[in-house]
Amino acid sequence: DDQHDAAQLTTVIVKLENIGIGITEIKSEMSNLKNDIKESRERLIKVEESAKQAHKRLDSLENIVKGKES
């Protein structure tokens, strides 16, 4: 009976260790995802700024063209 209890305890310990390893891997993946999201956010901000500048240039060109048409 003691051997059976010891075997069950060992099984539980191994499973807990595996769960711990899984949690560590998930934390690492989450950290990587956070970094990817941060990089994507920074790139998106740059693209939005660039698009805003392009729209301003287009608006300026449109005003110039309209001024010459009058």
C-alpha cells in the first residue's frame, strides 16, 4: 500500500512539474507576443503618420491644381 501511495505521489509530482514547465513556456510566449504587439503598434503609428503627411501633400497639390484651373 505504501508503494502504491508513493507511486501516486510521484505521478502527481511529475504532473505538477510538467504543468510548471507548461506555464513557463506560456509566459515566454506571452512575453514574445507582447513584444510583437508593441512593435506592430509602433509600425502602425509610423504608417498613420506617413499617411497623414501624404494626405496633406495631396491636399496641397489639389489646391494648387484648383488654383491654376480658375
